[in-house]
Amino acid sequence: MQLQYVRPSAFDLAFRLYERAIHPELFDVFAATRSSGRDWSADIRVSVAGHIVEFRGAGQNVTEVTGPVSLSLPERGLCVGHRLGGSKDWTFSLESGLKVHFSAHVEAVDPEVFRNLDQELSLDARDATLSHRFPGGHRLQPGPLSVIQIESLTHGVLIHAFHTFPENFAVLRTQSLYETGAG
């Protein structure tokens, strides 16, 4: 029998940024990859409701967590935490010179539009850096899908993530840009 993974509501998500590494054991990870450049490296993981990015550069470790508001995480090192909804954009400049730009958009759409988006993302998943399809709730509903594309830059990384929420007919789209400021 196949396990079913139910994502929380697309409207019950948060973005958190830590000025430290967070133990990976705190998360159920379903897919992972590592990317690196001349002066940086990043571990990117797909979790049941979003993703985790651990970025190392400019002499600093930071961890981005996009997931449910209810996810129990430590307070130590938390530099910012925001609930997601609609469109949000943030820029953080850390003392080390590291800059983090984060953009998120949560959108609920008509069921037919959602099916089309899911089909397009399924095709994109074939060529994505990282993707994972979770089992669906029933045979007529696609399982939640996470698709992550990574663009390595000279002094940083750009990460595009898409997470579908079939129960809400919603999609979370995020873009994270990490810049070391070197160069």
C-alpha cells in the first residue's frame, strides 16, 4: 500500500531565514541536491510542504526554510520569519556581506487551470535540477509536485521553486537569490 503525503494548506506557509545551519534531521527530506561555485555552496532539499536551502558563502552559513507555519523549528539564529500569502518580496543584507533576496507568490486558481499548470510543471520536472511527485490523495487527483531549478552564478545562486497544493488548487512559486558580494 502506498503512503499518502498530505501537504498543509497552501495558505498556511511561512518563510524563515536562519543565520546558521539547521540540522537536516528536523525535516522529512524527499529529494536533495548540492550545487557549488567558486566561493559558495548550497544544499537544496524538498520537504513535504516546501523546501530547505542551506547556503554557505561570504564566510557564513544561512538556512532558508519554506514550509508550514506549524513546523516546529528552533528560535536560535532565526533572523526573519514571515507568513506567506499573495505576493511577498524581501531583501536581507547580512553583516558578512551576504545578500539574500526572496520572492514568493501563493496563488489559488480554477481547477482546470490547476490541472494545466500541473501538467506543465510535470513536463518541466523532467529537466529540472530537482523534483519530486508525492502520491495523490486519490486516483483522480494528482499528487503534490515540487520542481526546483538552480542557476549557478559566479558569486551566488538563483533558485526557482514551484510547489503544487492539489487540495487547494494552489501553487507556491518562490525565487531565492544568494549573493556573496565577492568580485
